[in-house]
Amino acid sequence: MGKRVALLGFYVGDRYFEQFSKNDPFPQVAAYKLEGRFRDALSIGGVDVESVASLAVSTYPRNKRIYFPGARFVDEAGIRGIVTPLLNLPILKLFSRFLGAILALSQVKGRKLDAVCVYAAHTPNLLAAYIFRKFFKVPFFVYVPDLPSFMDMGMKRSSLLKFFKKVDGGIIDYLISASSGLFVISKYMVEDNPAWRKKPYWVLEGIAGGTLTDKCVKPTPEPEVPAKKIIFYGGGLNRAYGIAELVEGFIQSDLDYELWLCGRGDLEEFLMDASKRCPAVKYLGNITPSEVSSIQSLSALLVLSRDPQETYTRYSFPSKLLEYMVSGVPVLTTRLGGIPDEYFEFFNVIEEFSISGISAALRAIDNADHQLLLQKAACGKVWALERKSSAAVGRKIVDFMEKYS
């Protein structure tokens, strides 16, 4: 493409993210990682990419900090970024994010700007990109990793906030319909939405981190692990994610394993109570990404237990599944509508979402041939890195943008 693209979203650089996200009640670690990999993919695909971002952070009073400063950064690959100041108060947060996006895009445009790619369907950023298309003829694309109507799972909202959320959804539909094309995490996002149905789109469920180093051969025995085998889940701890059923199913299975969980959400108190009832259940709190990666590598099984009957699962692909795959550890998951069939060659499946169904699936894993489980996981790691890494998808992303600019 040989062109300059502004990635308008929330990628603020590692140092800034770590400094200002560590005390947030709901740090957006998974989204930050995915946007970073999308950014890498654009660069690998051949465009000169520059981030324009504000921090994704909980609004005051959930996060006690009212103001987040602007900054500039250059990452290890030499990609530049502008972090816009953010006033973290209700309503004013949206205006400050919009104003920051307009001013920063203007700076990038002064150095040449051929396209804008908006990460996530967030109104202030979409509106800024729309204005640049309207007045400066700069095309914009949108990567939609989550539908706004299904975000903030587990948060209680007043009737007024629900009304404003519905209005915001209509605005988002209009702005996205004015884009040049979409990257979506599930094809159903487009197929089920009349406002988007005529837009060019490309399905990008997620992007795997890391590089291909392993070969699909029978793996060597796993490294030494703690006294008991670990079943691990790291991520949102909301009731809608099937965490309560996972814990109760594990307790019912009566396996000689430990279930470790980490993250934040509305079930934190439930997990602390469960760990008192059953010492094999361990809630680790909100730990760092490096600690998560270390625990994953030592685990015997990585699990995801979302209910396939929940409507949101048709429009989502949990990014942690690619994280799980790249670790080379066996994965156990429910069969969600948003997960393409090709992935299930490498997954072990919870066929029935219920406490007893999860319990049965865990016992089946315990009775399975351990080397075959590792073989499946090793092949899944190779497949994910060959087909879903930044290097694997970068050129395809850029080709799509070139075609529809």
C-alpha cells in the first residue's frame, strides 16, 4: 500500500497502559493486546501506521482518577503513537475523547493521511473518522471486536442509561454504514444487522501473539508442575461467562486437580466464598499478563465455559482462545456460535452447558490419553501461529483496505 494509516482507538503504548491501568477496576488487557496485534499486522502488511489513542478506562467514580494526560511514544518496532488527554467524567469523557481524536488526526494529516482504521465501535472515534471522511475525503475502516450492545456484561444500568445506550447504538450503526469496510470478529455481526449488511467485510476473529517455533510433532513431556494439576481460567469473572457453573462443575467432578481463576468481575465474592468451601478452588485476584502467561504454561488444562445459549456468544470470539492455543496447553471450551468450525479440530468440547455437563467434560479429560491431548494442543499452536498471527493476516488486511478505499 505504501500509505499512512492512522489507527484510531485505545493503543496507548505499554508504559502508559501499565502506569494508568493497574488500579482500574476493569483493566482492558485483552482488548489492548488485540489492538496491539492488529497494529502490528498493519505495519507488517506494508502501511506506515500511527496510533491515535486515548486510554480505555472505567469512568469516574469507578476509577478515581479524573484526568489522564496526553503523551507520545515510539514502540520497539519504531511505530509512533499519539495519546490524547482524557477527562474521565461522565459525558465529558466522550467529548474529550472526540476532541482529542480530531486534533490528533489533524496532526497526522499534516504529515499525510491516506486512511483511518477505527478499532472498536466507539461513538467519539467513529464520529471523528466520519468527519475526516466527509470533509477531507479520507476513507475509514472499522474493526469491530465486540458489539456495543453486549459490552459491559454484568454491569447494572438504570432505565435512562439503557435508553441512551439504545440511542448510541443507532448512531453507531449509521456511522459504521458510512465506512469503507469492516473487519468483524463474527460474520453474524454483519449478517444479522440490516444497517451493515451491504458493507464489504472480512472476518478476523482475533490475532495470535508470538512467532512460529514449534513443529507439529509428538511433544516432549510437559515441564514440572505443582503438586496437583492445574485447570486454569483467566479473564472476566461475570456470571454471563459461565464462571459459577465452571466452579460448581469442578467441585462436583471431585478430581484431584486445582482450579485456578484470575481476573475481575461481579463473581469475585462468589469465588472467595467457593475457595473457602473447597480449598482446591483458588482465586488469584487480578494478576499481570506475564503472570497469566506463566500459569498457563504450567497448567494441565485451559478452560472457557460460556453458555452457548447466551445471545452475545453468536457475536463474539473470546480472544483468550487464541492465547490458550499459542500456549500449547490443551483447551476445553463450549461450542459457541462465534467460533468457526475449523477451530474445533484443536479443542476439547463441553457438549452440555450445565454444572453436570462441565463436571462430565472435566472427568472425560482426566480419563483421556494425555499424550493425545498434548498432540492436539501442539498442532493447534502451530495452526494458530501459521494462520492467525500478525504476520499471517497483515497483508490480507492491507489488501482489503486497498480494494475498498
